[in-house]
Amino acid sequence: MDLTPLMDIVRAAARFDPSGQLPFHAAGEPVGWVAPRLAERLEAMTEVFLVGDFGVALHPDLATPEARTLALARAVETLAAEGWIPGVRHELYAIRRRFHAPTLFTIERAAARPFGLTTFAVHVNGLVHRPEGGTDMWIARRSPTKPIDPGLLDNLVGGGVAAGHTAAQTLVKECFEEAGILEPLARKARPAGWVGLRREVPEGVQSEVIFVHDLALPPEFTPWNTDGEVTEFQRVPLQTLPHTLAHEAASFTLDAALVILDCLVRHGVIGPDDRGYQCLVAGLRPKPLG
């Protein structure tokens, strides 16, 4: 198989030009990217932000995570009321350079993209090994009311790691909410690495690390959604997915397309004899986002 069309997915996940953004710093650490237009608005918030040739920085007087969090909460509330930050969800993300690094501050989830902040998520490939041979994957369709990527096809389970939660806790929570998978079965999911995105989106910059998991599901299992965020599920053979992604990638969220590609590589559906294999795998193994 010629993997060239699938490289478009990998390239799209890294479509980011830093020259069009201003770096955002907190406590002397580079943590994100801000569009020039938003930076102009932040200049007036002198107690929270400094804006200059260096980019945008949180005020140095905000010397603790608690002080940064409080100041940002007030700023985000104002910016959301003015339309700069759409889709407020009243859920907090912990912002840090790496997953196990100290938290620099917490911030409303909807503000992550406008500030280009790196966030973390957990996705699960729901796999069914057929008794007669072969493997299927459960695919979910997002609700048309979702604020991001409404109506697109997605992994069976996926969700952001909220402040104060571990990846394992997030996995268990999202498995039940999105697919009706109870905790004893959810905990059988196996970590399988990570994929990353850093790309420009209408809200700002999506910078995300996705921790990938595989979960073997019983053949008789049928997922059911409990939180209204999924409208349907499809069970499809792994062997058909390279062709589907090559011709219908726009039907999937970019996040899910990356996670599925990674799964296809790891399970040998895509292999070294496929043209472009080395480039595809290199694109799925990006340098750490930070």
C-alpha cells in the first residue's frame, strides 16, 4: 500500500508556524503561544500579563501556582464574556512542561487553545479479536452538539486529563461515560505510548499529548453512551481502516486519526513493505511537546 495519503494526517497534526504566534511564558517557563490579536487585548490586563518583544508572560509578582491560577481565572472570565474564549466548560486543566512536572497553574479548559497550552488526554482503542481470526475496532461518532469536532468519527473513548486526576482515573471515568465500560474491564486497558499534536486551529493552537491505550473487548460487548456525547458506534475491521483513513480522513477527528494510525502500525496492519512506512512512523513519534 502507498501510505502517502496517510502522511497528510501526520502533517496536519504538526501544521504550526511559530512565526505567526507570540510565545507565552509563566514562571520563566515557555508554556504556550498567543495570537498577536489576543496579545493586544492582554496588554490592558497589566496586573496579570506583560506583553513585549519577548512575547507574553504572566506577571512576575504572581509567584505561586495559586496566585497564577486565581489571576488567570479572573482574566479568563473577562475574556470569555468578551468572546475571546468560547465554550467555557467549568473544568480545569493543570499546566506543566511535562506530565509529571510541577503544576505552574490551573486554567479553564476552554482557554487552553487560545493560550496555546499543552494539555494531556487519554484515548482508548476498543478492539475485538474475532474467534475466527482478525480484529475489529469500535469507532464512535461525536454528538453534533460537541463544541469541538461535532459529528465526526472518534476513538471509542477519549478525554482530557483534568486537574487533580491521573491518566488511569481519567481512563476509567471516560470509559464509563462514553462507552458504558465498567471499571473492572476498563482497568484491563494497556498503555501503548503516546502521539502528539501541535497545530493552528480557529481557537488558537492545539498542543496536546495523547496517552494511547488498547483495550480488548469481549465479542458480545456493545458500547453504550451515558453522557450524551456520542450518537452512535460502529465496529469495523482493522484491515479496512488504512483505506478508510486514506479516503475519508475528514470524517474523523485528527486526534482519533493519529491514534488509529498508531494502532495500525503497532498491530502490523501497516508494515515496512508499505511505501512511506518509515516517514509515517517517524511522524507518529514526535519530539516531546513542551
